[in-house]
Amino acid sequence: MRDNEITEISQISEELLCKYLHACHILHYHDLLDAYGHISVRLSPSTFLMCRYLAPALAASTDDLVVYKVEDGEAVAADAPRGFSERFIHSEIYKAYPETQSVLHSHSLDVVPFSISSTPLQACFHRAGFLGTAVPVWDVATVYREYPDYLQDMKVTDTRLGLDLAKSLGSAVNGQPTHPVVLMRGHGFVATSDSLEMTVLRGVYTTQNAKVQMAAVGLGEQIQFMTEREGKSTGKTGVVKPWPLWVREVEENPLYRNDLSKQNRP
Ligand SMILES: [Zn+2]
């Protein structure tokens, strides 16, 4: 590991730590995370930050956070608390796409139906243009066929599975994947971007798009999806407006504790 890498919590700005806890709470508030699922943020080329093994909604202080290595998905500190078994989703995506700054893994039940049907999830309302005309689906069974000794519990529990999933996001363009979102068959989805806030936004609007698409299918008529050009044009909308609202929503809710928030400091 190079000298200028961030390898300890004490090297991370309080602003980023606070924002990370907010992201965990916001994703729970919006039903993207329950007891399971997780978000991470890159700290430096070879490290990233993620919760320890707990429901992210309950992460409250730096004691709940761990610095991980991109190289192998293991914690930098030998005495780190237990981590998520699926942390290799994050490490392998950071490895494959050097400009990706944040990764979300969600088990959203709004999205899972599209991972097991032949109907692709695609952009059908203007906040979700980044989804494009067909979100890819990664099928873990392709790895199981090659390595039948796996437990086959659908989870991404090592670097081999993580690498195969990362590849499904497509080739790297300027260090970012071709597809910002990929569904995981019978499991959930992954969203990526160049910032923590944008990854949260993409997660929220991926689930909202799934709800809209499902409702439109229920009408039983032909659906007019967004074109590729419309998707690219609307995909540029930012987080400036929603983020402060989302932060306020979780700060006002007593379920969530954020020891690093200004609101909680004397
Ligand atoms: Zn999972």
C-alpha cells in the first residue's frame, strides 16, 4: 500500500464520515436497505469505507465503520470488527473501475422481480434516465456452472464472484462502468457512481423506476419507454436539491443516530 493511502478512520475527514452515516440512514428510510444490504465509499485508490456487520440504519459512530482494502476486500486492521460477507461486491467494482467512488448493494423488493423475468428494467421516468434502455442482469449461476463446489447461496462471498459481477457492469469508460446499475438474479442490485450522494440517488430512483414500470405493465397496454437520447439527457440531474431534504428526514427521525452530525454536537 502506498504512503499517501488512507488506511485508518482517523485520517478521514469528519465531513465524509458524517455523510457516510447519513447515506446509510437515508437508504434505510427509503426502503433500499433493511437488515441487509450496504453502501461503501472509496477513500483512496486502494481503500474504501464500509459499516461493520450490522443493519446500516443502526450505524451511529466511527466505532461502526471499517476501512477495507480494494485488493482483497479484507479489513486493513487485523483487529477490525466483523464485516459483511458480501464486501467483495464493493472491492472488485473499485478494482475494475478506478474512478468509481461509491457502491451500493440493495435487496430492494421493488427491483428483484426484474432480475428473474425476461422483461428488462429500463428508464421510464425522467429521474431515472441513467438506467438507459436495458439494465443488465448478472446471473450467479454462470459461476456455479464453472465451479459447482460453491454452496450456491446466491451471495457474493469471495473475489471470484465479485469479479464476475463487476464485469457485468461493462467495459470501463474513463474509469467508470458502461452501466451504472446491474441487477443480480433472485437477489437485488448494485448501483455505482462518482460520489456517495449520487450513488444514493441512483439507488433511490432505480427503485422508483421499478415501481413505475411495474405499474405501467399492470395497465396492460404498450409502454412508451424513454429513448437512449432522452435517458442520457435526463441522467445529468444532480443531488443538490434532494440531498439536504433526505438528510433532514433522517436527522428528524429518532430511529437514526449520527454522532458526527453537527446537530448532535454541543
Ligand atoms: Zn446481498
